[in-house]
Amino acid sequence: MEASDVGPGGAGSSDVWGARDDARARPIKVLVAKPGLDGHDRGAKVMARAMRDAGFEVVYTGLFQTPEMIASAAAQEDVDVVGLSILSGAHLTLFPLIMDALRERGVDDVLVVAGGTIPAEDLAEVEAMGVAAVFGPGTPMRTAIQFIRERTPRRDEP
Amino acid sequence: MTDVSAGDGPVTDVPPPATPRQDLVDRLLAGDRRALARVLTRIENGDRVGAAASARLYAHGGRAHVVGVTGPPGAGKSTLVGALIGAYREQGRSVGVVAVDPSSPMSGGATLGDRIRMGAWHGDDQVFVRSMASRGHGGGVARATTDLVDALDAAGFNPVIVETVGAGQGEIDVAALTHTTLLVQVPGTGDAVQTLKAGGLEVGDILVVGKGDLPGAAGLEADLRGMLTLAEPDPPSRRAVPGQDAWPVRVIRVSAQTQEGVAELADAIDAHRAHLARSGEIVTRLRARAEATLLARLRALLEAQVAGTTADRRVADAVAAVAARTRTPDEALASVLTVLAERGAPWAGAAANNRSASFGRR
Ligand code: B12
Ligand SMILES: Nc1nc2c(ncn2[C@@H]2O[C@H](COP(=O)(O)OP(=O)(O)OP(=O)(O)O)[C@@H](O)[C@H]2O)c(=O)[nH]1
Ligand SMILES: Nc1nc2c(ncn2[C@@H]2O[C@H](COP(=O)(O)OP(=O)(O)OP(=O)(O)O)[C@@H](O)[C@H]2O)c(=O)[nH]1
Ligand SMILES: [Mg+2]
Ligand SMILES: [Mg+2]
């Protein structure tokens, strides 16, 4: 996956990303985190950049995040989406811990998505944990962006 | 909407909150951090719930010492805030942080990358860090930053620290919303002439030489001290209370990497607060803050009105004429004022009349 996928000059132009969602009261806020001992941060950075260019507000927490760090950041920042990037192979161990930690902090209404190297045979198990979608290597970034736009819960209730 | 509990059976397994329908503001005041996070979102969005929450919280605020941290991009502001959090936690004090990073004028999106530098305080509910995007607001902070600070104050955090967008010689709004302003400078960005220029250096109550471990830090420290000796003891711009000594601006060299100077900086912030109280300058500052807050709200209203005019055909025509250089910007302004007046801004009508009178004479 090359940076050219990010779109022309980061302009967030409508032909690449689709129209901006003006109906929302605010930009979609996303936490992008890399759980565990996994130094592969290129995909997370590429995604964070693409989301910024799509008009999202991206809290980038970077490498080596424990489940508690991720949940605490998601809770304080009150994000709409938690994006996990994992290429270490530890997803079946870490994801349940992350989902538990989120629940413990009362973060029970966010969209959780993941990217990185998660083998096809693990997808069903990962999705059963509550991860809404997995975007593996080579996913066009607009696919992930569109999914997030469509599936991010609206939380405008009083 | 994703049910994150899907893997572990029905949602009812999760113990319900004590009083599920309890008001967000009540929960915030009772120490519920999740409610605080929610309230901050609503305030940031400027919706009705947020405005109502701000109004209720205002009476609970005014206790926290509010510290602004400003300086150029990458100067080490966030890392320094992280170090200060550590110093305050050692003293048993809670800390709230609002960190602002810039929104893209093109996409409206933002990368909020301050939190990553502030260290890991998860599990410590006496530390609350909130990132926010500037959302097109100038001056180094977002429109709602002051309201978020007030909410953290009401929630009991003291001090509350505000980190601005990487800022330089112009973006000094943060000084109007804080009690103590730290201006972070780093070596290698200029020489003694830079220290003479107007802007950030004038609003700093404490001048921090950041990245004090890097070469050139001692030179910068000397330049800044030299600059301070050039000033009269009580320059009018420092707004000291008549008859009281002005705060002697301090220069402190800090390395967030070696922790050198961090404790001294925390002490200097306390000393500044004590000075404000002792000299009565706190009253002047609070009034200035109130005035800045009111003017900012007025400006926001006017800006919203002005932004609404660009949809009007006459304004679009005026824009085209200016682009084609068949009208000057000043001439085109008359069209905008006319539209504004029609949209219910009486002052715009008067301004339009004055302008056309003066242009008639040209
Ligand atoms: C480049 C690379 C490295 C670089 C990493 C540089 C960096 N800073 O990122 C270096 C050389 C350092 C490295 C080291 C290692 N690597 Co390596 N590395 C790769 C490689 C070739 C490409 C990864 C990459 O950057 N791709 C480009 C980015 C853009 O793609 P991406 O990360 O997949 O992201 C895309 C999607 O996954 C998705 N996505 C990703 N994150 C997110 C997040 C969200 C929210 C969303 C919506 C989407 C999303 O969107 C992106 C765009 O499409 C992969 C092989 C592969 N095919 O993936 C191996 C690979 C990941 N590495 C591997 C291994 C084993 C290692 C090492 C342990 C030792 C080794 N054998 O080289 C070390 C460990 C390093 C560490 N500390 O963790 C294995 C992992 C095996 C596993 N999972 O079980 C892989 C799969 C290679 C292999 N087939 O064996 N590696
Ligand atoms: N050598 C040295 N590097 C530092 C120090 N403090 C911060 N840095 C580094 O400077 C870089 C920027 O630090 P940040 O804290 O993100 O700077 P910032 O001013 O908050 O940046 P923006 O928010 O983008 O304006 C990082 O790589 C830090 O590790 C320090 O005391 N010494
Ligand atoms: N090492 C080095 N120093 C330089 C270079 N260019 C400028 N400087 C020094 O950097 C300092 C600031 O230079 P200026 O040109 O005033 O910088 P500026 O960006 O215009 O400064 P402001 O207008 O204050 O923002 C001076 O001491 C210059 O001598 C360079 O290429 N290398
Ligand atoms: Mg920062
Ligand atoms: Mg910043």
C-alpha cells in the first residue's frame, strides 16, 4: 500500500472521499492506537493521515498501547471510533482485553474497527468480539473511510 | 451501532450505572469522568446541551489555577506538560489538560498528537487530558477552549493546563484565558534580535527555555535574560496594579528529557499565582479574561453572520469582481454590508451608508 492512495495533496476533495457530512454536528472523532509490542506503525500513520484528510479528528496515540491506555484515552477523548492497528499476530489475545477495558470505562457505544495482518481464519472470532470490521493489507483507504462514515453511531441524545 | 459486548453475551450482563438517567452535569460534579468527557464533547460542539451544561457549571468554577503553555510547533510543549503533570501528581494535586492542535483548513480534519507525549496516566483519575482541534479558530486555541477549561475547573481539577497550537509571534489569545502563561522557546531558532520582537515573549509570565539538554540552550537563556534587563522595571504593557511591584518575569531552563528544571518551573508557577493574589493583579487578570471571553462570543456571533452572506448572489458577484480586479476590496465591501443589513444587522446598514458616502467622493 503506497501513500498515493491517500489522495491528491490531502485536500479531502469530494471526488476522492465523498461529500463532507455536514449533517453531523462535529467531525467524527477517531482514536488510532497500536496495541501491544508491535513496531509496525506505517499502516496506522497512513490511516491516521487518510482520516484527517477525510475530515475526521484523529487522536493518534501511537505505539505500545496497553488495553487500559487505549480505553482510558477513548473515554477521556470521548471518541466515536476506536481504530486498532495490529501486525504482530497478537490480536486474539489483545482484542478481548481491549473490549473488556473499554466496557469497564463505560465506552460502550463506539465503533471499533481494526487493520493490519489479521488472517482470514480469525475474522469471525474477531468480529464476534465486537470489532465491526477488519481492513487488511491493501484495503483502499476510501473503503475504510466510507465504512466509518456510514457506521459511526450518532450520539446526539441529551 | 456496534454492540461492543456482543462477544460476551447480552448487554444486561453489564451492571447498570447507579442512576442511569441521572443528569450528566450532576454525574460530572459527583466525579464521574465519563460524564465529564461527554459534557466536554457537547460544549465543544456548541449545542444546546453543552450551553446548558456550561451555564450550570459556571458557578462551580473559579477555583483552578489555569496555566497556558504556548510556543512554536515542536518546541516540546506537550512533553513539558507531561513532566508538569508528574510534578503535580507528586504533590498530590489533580491536573486537567486541554491540548489544542490545528484543524486542516482544507478537509476540516485534524491529527491530535499532543496526548501521545504526555505520558501514561491511565488508571489515575486525578489526571484528565482532553485533545481538541482548533476548528478554524485563530489565536492558538479553539473557540470552546475556555469553556472546556471552566468545565474541568468545575470538575475539581487544579491546576488546569492549556496547550496551544504551535504558535509564534501572533497567536497570544491563551494569555487572555489563563492566569499564568508559559512561553516555551527552543535553541536554534534565532538570535538576540528575535527576543526583541513583539508577540509571544510579551505575554509570557515565565519564559521557558525548552529542550535545555540541547546545545545552544545556555545561549538562549542568556539572550532572554539580556532582553529582560533591557526593559524598564515597570513597563506599562505588564499591567501591574499601581503601587504594587510588577511580577519579575522569570527565565527557566527545562529539559523534559532529564527532568532538569521541572520542579523549579512548578514552583515558579505557584510563586506567580501567589504574586497575583498578593498584588491584587488577579482582579485585573480576571476582568481581562471576562472581557476577552465576552468579546470572543460577540466576535463568534458576528463571524457567523458574516459567513452567512457568502451564499448571497450579490456577494458572490462582488467576490468575482474583486478577483477580476474590476472592483477594489473596499468597494465590494459595500455589497456585503448591504446583505448583512438585510439579514438583520442594523449596524451594517449604517456602515454601508458611511462607506458609500466616502466612496462617492473618490
Ligand atoms: C514494513 C514491515 C516491517 C518494518 C516496519 C516499519 C514500520 N515502522 O512500520 C520493519 C522492517 C521495522 C519490520 C519489522 C518486523 N517485522 Co515486519 N513487516 C513489514 C511488512 C513487509 C509491511 C508492513 C507495512 O508497513 N505495510 C504497509 C502498510 C501501509 O500496510 P498495513 O500496515 O497493512 O496497513 C494497511 C491495512 O492493514 C489497514 N490498516 C492498518 N492499520 C489500520 C488501522 C485502522 C484503524 C484501519 C481502519 C485500517 C488499518 O490500512 C492500511 C492501508 O491499507 C509486513 C508484511 C505485510 N505484508 O504486511 C511485515 C510483517 C508485518 N512483519 C513481520 C515480522 C515478523 C516482523 C519482525 C518481528 C521481524 C521480521 N521478521 O522482520 C519485526 C518486528 C518489529 C516490531 N518491533 O514489531 C510479520 C508479522 C507476522 C505476524 N503477524 O504474525 C509480517 C506480516 C511479515 C511476514 N509475513 O512474516 N517489519
Ligand atoms: N532533546 C529534547 N527533546 C525534547 C524535549 N522535550 C520534547 N522533546 C522532543 O521534541 C519533539 C516535539 O515534542 P512535543 O512535546 O510534541 O512538542 P510540542 O511543542 O507539543 O509540539 P506541537 O504540539 O506539535 O506544537 C518530540 O520529538 C520530543 O521528544 C527535551 O526536553 N529535550
Ligand atoms: N545556521 C544558520 N543560521 C541561519 C541561517 N539563516 C539564518 N540564520 C540565523 O537565524 C537567525 C534568525 O534569522 P532571520 O532571518 O531573522 O529569521 P526569521 O525567520 O526571518 O525570523 P522572524 O522574522 O523573527 O520569524 C539569525 O541569527 C540568522 O543569522 C542558516 O542558513 N543557517
Ligand atoms: Mg504538542
Ligand atoms: Mg500541539
